Amino acid sequence: MRKTHFIQQRGWSEMDRCRCDCKKTKLLGIKLRFLDYFKFMASSIDSLAKNVKGEREFRETAKYFPEDKLDLVTRKGVYPYDYMDSWEKCEETRLPSKNEFYNKMTESDISHKDYEHAKTVWKAFNIKNFGEYSDLYVKTDVLILSDIMEHFIEMFA
């Protein structure tokens, strides 16, 4: 049994039960070490997710989404980072326009294919406002990374 599954089964998730010292955490005698995945896998989440295939491999993600929507959430989502600059935008009831997805850091526009994917996700999940879209984006990002890490661990275990 892996330590992460043991912790989940015991329900030990409260931070007040942890003693933190930067990158290491001691939890009831279990040492956890937080590492940046990029140190081990120098690729984007999008390219790493392409190496993880099917519901069997996306086990964590499949726990939170129905099978008919897995294809929509098992790839890196798209997000208009520069556009999102106030809490009020969370209340907007439409997906921002394609030009709002321009990324100043990379000086790049979103592709037509990626924007169509964002529109499909918005519709398929019956998203009511940009806050819901943001929540879904963060949730899928974390779950995909979790599945990538599980896949990575299994390859070298």
C-alpha cells in the first residue's frame, strides 16, 4: 500500500495535524516531501498527459468525471491568465473572446482548436459563469497532474 493511499483512507488531510518545515512535512510519523514535478519530467502537462491513455490510466480524474466527459478533461485546459485580473470577472456569463486568451508571457495567441475546446467544455459542463470555468480548469489541472505522477511512479516502481 502506498503512503498516499494510506493517508487518504485514514482521512488525514487536516493541516493542523501536520508539522511543516519548508519542503518536508511530518504527518503522524509519515514523512512527505513536496517536489516540483518539472525537475523529474521536463515537459508540459499537456505533452505528459498525452502519454497517459484511457480511463484505466486516468484513475484519479475518472473518479470525478463521468466517462463520456473524460476526453474533455484529460488534456491540458486553456485559460486566459492575463484576462483574469479581477474577482468581478468570475461573474461573467460567457467565455472570454479568443483574443482575450492572448498570453503576454509567451507572446502567443490561443489556437483555433484550443479555443473551440474551451467552448465545448463550457457547453458540455453547462458552465454558468467564468468562476465555474476557473474552478473546473484548476480541478482538471490538479487531477491530470496527479494521474501523470501516478503513471510516472508506476513506470519506475
